Amino acid sequence: MKSRNKLWIGLLLLALLTPLGIVIPEYFKAGDAWGEWSVETLRAKLGGPAPAKLEENADRYRAPVPDYSIGGNNGNRTVRIVSYAGSALGFALVAYIIAKLAGKHE
Amino acid sequence: MHIPDGYLSPQTYIPLYGVAAGFWAVAIRKIKKELSAKNVPYLGLASAFSFIIMMFNIPIPGGTTGHAVGAAFIALVLGPWAAVVTVSVVLIIQALVFGDGGITAIGANCVNMAVVMPFVAYAVFMLVRGRSTGNRRIFVAAFLAGYAGLFAAAAITALEFGIQPLVAAGADGKPLYAPYPLSIALPAMTIEHLFFGIFEGLVTALLVRYIHRSEPGSVYALREESREIAQ
């Protein structure tokens, strides 16, 4: 098998394993990465309101699939996990399609 | 390491957008010149790989999480300019579609992970590897490249956070954006990335070794022989 195809297959497997990125931190009760806190989390850390401009700007933009979860930020855990892997697969699929199309244009 | 909206002041994020845009422009030109159409699939693979690797959050003692970025591996296998483009695409999609990283912070995040990281990784690899063709040296060089690249990205990110209380404070002197000063931000981010760097280093080294073995001659950083000597 061409090694490039092997790489795509490896990527597919990795995509299916991405839920580990949710499950493992949950198991260890780990929080967000440093500096990636939501306003709510930051308020809790500071024991008061977050800095003024941060409060204003943090939630200005509402992404279509926030935190890789189709069900929104506080969706059901299974939905979050499936959505997480789905996001990985989705990105890989789009990349694959573009790669194949570009390959045809030689 | 994805900075959300609200943490950086405009006086920080606007110039960083400028820097990122400059690198995007140069990178696109360089890629058009150096890579042919048959390399596009590899750019797609690289983007997908980076996107996916960033989803593997790793908890560390202290209760935070982090992740590898993959930018070092891409810089070594496809060249740092290709890494600028592929990782930037990932970061932009992450921000726009998934809210992972702020919209105002896209420039900053791209500078940190799609510019600083690939170039530091590339430079470290060249330095450590020298002219050696031995597999062990290449493995070690790739590991250190990944490690140093991630660490550098973390340090720059910490710098961007940490100067906010200085550059953007209200009339009362209280921070308007990121609340933590350098004295907190720098140690917090650098110390934990001393650990995460190990993952990035391993991922980088193992993948470079895999590509080098399965498709010899296709690793960009190992093809630099003639250019290196010329320098």
C-alpha cells in the first residue's frame, strides 16, 4: 500500500481515538489549559468579575460547533464525545477530499 | 495554547495579526515556488494531522491540560513555510468553526504556533543534526526540535498574556484584559510546557523517523544538504 494511504488510514484511526482527549482529562479531573479559561471559570479563579474588557469581549463570537460539541457547550456527554470524534473525522474528510481534488489537477 | 477572545488587547492582537499576515503572504509565495501540485495531498495530510493531534488533551499534575501541536513535525517534513500555512489553516478553522481560540486572537495564535514553533523547530533540528545522516542523531534532533518549538511557542504566548496588565490597564490601574502579569504567566506556561514538550518531541521524532524510512528523500529538513553547505 502506498505509504501516503497508510498515513490517511493512520489518521482515521487517530481521529477515532480523539475522545481520549476528553475522557482522560475527565478521569483525572483536570481543568482547562492555562489561559484558556471561559469567563465563568476565570471569575471563579479570581473570586470576582473578570477584567472589564475581557468580560465584554470573551463571548462576542458564537462559534457554530463550540468546543467541538454539536450539542453546544453543555450537551449530553455521549453527544460531546461523538461530536468530538466527528469533528476530527470531518476535518480529515474535508482535507482528504481537497487533497484528492488537487491531485487530479496535475 | 489557543488564546481565547478577551485576553489580548487590540494593541497586542492587531500587530500580531500584521505579523501573521506577513508570514502568510511570504509562505504562500514560497510554497507556490517550491512545492508542486503533487505536494498538496501532503499539505492536506499535515493539516489534518495537526488538527487531530491538538485534540489529544493531556492532563498534568496541577490540574491543567495541554496538547501537542504537530507544527514541528510538519516543519521538518514539509518545510517551515508549509507549516506556516497548514497550521494556520487549522487554527483559523478551529477558531471560526469550533470556538477553539478567539477570533481576535487568530493572528497571535498563528504567530505562536504556526510561525514561532515551526521556525524554532527547524533551526534547532538543523543545529543539532549538523551534517550527520545517522538515524540516532536525526531522531534526537527531531525530538529536540519538537521540544524546543513547543516551548518557544509557550514562552511567546506567556509573554503576550503577561504584558496585558502593563499595556492595557484601566484608569484605576486594574488590568482590562488578561489579568495575570508576567511573573505569573511566564512560569505557569513555561514550566508545564517543559513537560508537554516531551510529547511534542516524541511525536515529532517518531513521525520523522517513520516518513524518513517509508519514503526516503521526502523529508524536507533532510534534503537541505546542498543549501546548508552553501550557507
